[in-house]
Amino acid sequence: MDVFFFVPLVILIGFVLPLWLILDYVSKWRSRRMLTTEDQQILTELWRSAQQFEDRIETLERIVLSDAQYRKKDDHSKP
């Protein structure tokens, strides 16, 4: 009688439980790897903010460049 309980127990502990744990952790890892809808919204908002900052920086660079060119022309006209 003991063999009838021992063999299935060894199979369960040796093969089924480790496989079950591995597959469980893999499925949890895959689900965590994807972004949630809240994360996607935050990422989209950050992307928009970055684009706005980029536009502002480009505008400031144009203003500074045109001001520098104006000052350069003004300096050459002075004796």
C-alpha cells in the first residue's frame, strides 16, 4: 500500500509542482511586462509634454539666433 502513495507523491513533488510553479511565474512575468492602461496614458502625456518642450526650445533657439545676428549687424555698423 505504501508504494501506491509513494510513487504518485514523488511524481507530484518531482515533476508536477515545479512545472506548475515555473509556468505560473512565467505567466505572471508576461502579464507584468505589459503596460497597464494607466501607464499608457501617463506615457502618452509625457510624450506630449516632451514634444511641447521641444517646440519651445526650438522657438527659443530661433529667437536667440536672430537676436545674436541682429546684434552682430549692429556691432559692425558702430565705429
